[in-house]
Amino acid sequence: MSNEEKLLGYLKKVTLELHETKQRLRDVESAGSDPVVVVGMGCRFPGGVASPEDLWRLLADGVDAMGAFPTDRGWEGGSGVGGFVDGMADFDAGLFGISPREALAMDPQQRLLLEVVWESLERAGIAPLSLRGLPVGVFAGTNGQDYPTAMALAGESMEGYASTGSSGSVLSGRVSYTLGLEGPAVTVDTACSSSLVAMHLAAQSLRAGECDLALAGGVTVMSTPGAFVEFDKQGGLAGDGRCKAF
């Protein structure tokens, strides 16, 4: 083989490798910009909001969602004002295969997240139990767990379920375990930005191919008035109960 033929063969090889490298680069770049599609959602918010339609009406009508302290959490009466979700004592434990005793030991945040995830999937036209064994990720934002304090004050025993019922890490894991999901299960606590960060991580995970579907959101339920007590001592509460952040 002449030198010219060797050179020609080498150039063909290099050209092919360059083409393949460019294609791989395009694949990586496109994976980072592929749109993430929202196919379903569910929600609970103050002001009696129990669905996305309720939230739309509340915003469109300019409804004031702030209210007095809830009467179903065992709090002592006070003049506090805030945003509270209704029906935190309601939970269909049987739907999720959870015993009444374990349900009592579960942080209301775990119960609420399970219910809203189930609703979100149904609204997307997905049978929740059909996802068992599939690479579905769960990314949940949270901001503190004070339920054990409420249980202790009420004299209730959480024996046997204390660790799983009140752990922040179990928040996402509970959803994955109940539905039999095999994607990432991540609980995020970055204070007020927890839900936003959870959604960011979910999008990253989808684009990285770690999961084919992601459940992303956040939940916060105050089981005790402890946050109000602490912020009041700091002079950090507004008299009208409205948020004055930033």
C-alpha cells in the first residue's frame, strides 16, 4: 500500500470519527434542551383549594385564602392568622394498604402527598398501580417535621412506626414504596424553595435518563403552632397574617 493510500485511509477514518463525535455532541446538547411535559397535577392549598380548578377560581376571583387557626389540630385558641389546608385529619388509609395504627403515626405531610400524587396520576389518565416496577422518580420538597411533637403532646404512642412516620426522607420513599416505583426517591429541604428545587431536580433526572416519568412537588403541614411561636418571638410575623418575604 502506497503512502497516498495510507493517508487516504487515515483521513477517511478521522473524518468518520469526527462525524460520530459531532453526532454524540448533538445528542448530549439536545437531551439538555428537550421539553419536559406536564401531563397531570393535583393540589391542596389554603382557602378550600382541593384541585387545580379550585386554585384557578381562587386566583381569578382574588379570594383571600388567609384564615384563623384551624380547629382540627388540637391547637389552643388564639388570634393568629395564616394559610391553612383543610381536612388534615382525613385520610383513606385502606386505599394505600396502610393500617389505621400506622396511619395515625404518619406525618400528615406523608398522607397528603400520597393522596395528591394518586389524584395527579388519575388526572393524567394513568392508573397509579400500573407504574409498579417502572423507572418513575419521586422528588418531594418539604420544610420541617413537627408531627412527633404533636403526638407527644396528645399522649399518643407511635411505637413501631415512629421512625418511618416522621422522617423527612420517607416522604418521597413512602410514595415510591406504595406504588412500587423504581426510579429515584429524593426528599429536598431548602426551606421556602424546596418545591422549586424538587422540580428542578426532577427535570434534570428526566433529561439524564434516570427516570421516564417524574412526580415532583412539595408539601408543608403545620401540626403544631411552634413556627408561629418562634417567629413571633423574633418579631417576624405580620399583624395581618400576610407574607412579606423579601
